[in-house]
Amino acid sequence: EKEKTLALIKPDGVSGNYTDGIKRMILESGFSILRETIVQLDEDKVANFYAEHSSRTFFSSLIKYMTSGPVLVMVLEKENAIADWRGLIGPTDARKAKITHPHSVRAMCGLDSEQNCIHGSDSSLSAQREMSFFFKEMSSGGGFDKD
Ligand code: CMP
């Protein structure tokens, strides 16, 4: 059963010219890229996207980071896409990723636990929510597959 998930290259990934390298890793790992858009997020959008982290101490810093430049958002598809994409990006803290997951995306382009260059949905509920957040036509499940 094919699955879709959201991938988001954060401002440091885009400005650091990691986009091509990340896309190569995505395609070599068997994902198809179904949608792709570049957006400049504002504070409200980031606060909404990361609403579950609103009480964390790093929230205001996260908003500053995520609005610092454009992000590249993609919808990826393959079997087991959600878990496999989380595996490919590696642990949240890029410093840890460089040690424990040297071939991960975050090991390649991340800096620390905040500036980790890439995002992946952590569950099918998050994937659905995050895909419809950026791609309105994907909001009512089903319609997308059949068009
Ligand atoms: P992401 O996987 O996109 O989900 C939430 C983001 O918050 C995370 O990547 C990091 O960019 C950021 N984040 C998570 N933990 C921390 C932390 N301890 N300090 C600062 N930023 C963090």
C-alpha cells in the first residue's frame, strides 16, 4: 500500500544549496515527488504548522528560524513513506545524526537540534494535516488519488 508524506527543506537547507542533494537522496531511496512548491512562511503560518510545539522553550526561536528564508515543500510517495522518510532524515539533533546516522539527510546538511535542515511528518495524521496545509487540493482525502 503506497503512502504519502510531507517533506520540507528548511531555510538553512535551501540557502545552503542542499536542495539538489536532498532530492537525489529522495529519488535514490525510491520515493516519487508528487508535489513541490517553494514558499516564504510568515510567523502565523509557522505557529500554525508547529502548533503542537507552542509551549516549548524553543518555539519563538523556531519561528524566527523557519521565517528566515524560503522553504521547499514536497509530497513524497512510496510504500511505507512516512516511517521510511523519517528514517532517511535521521534524528532531530543533526549533531547526533552525524554520529549515529552518517548517511542521513540531517547528517549531510543539519547543524544542531534546531537548524536540522529538513522536516518529515511523524504519523499518518500529521502527514494528512501537513499535506493539506500546503496543498489545498489534498485536504479532502480521496480526491487527490482519483484526479
Ligand atoms: P522538526 O522535526 O521539523 O519538528 C520541530 C522542530 O523544532 C525540529 O524539527 C527542530 O527544528 C526544532 N526543535 C526541536 N527540538 C528542539 C530543541 N531542543 N531546540 C531547538 N529547536 C528544536
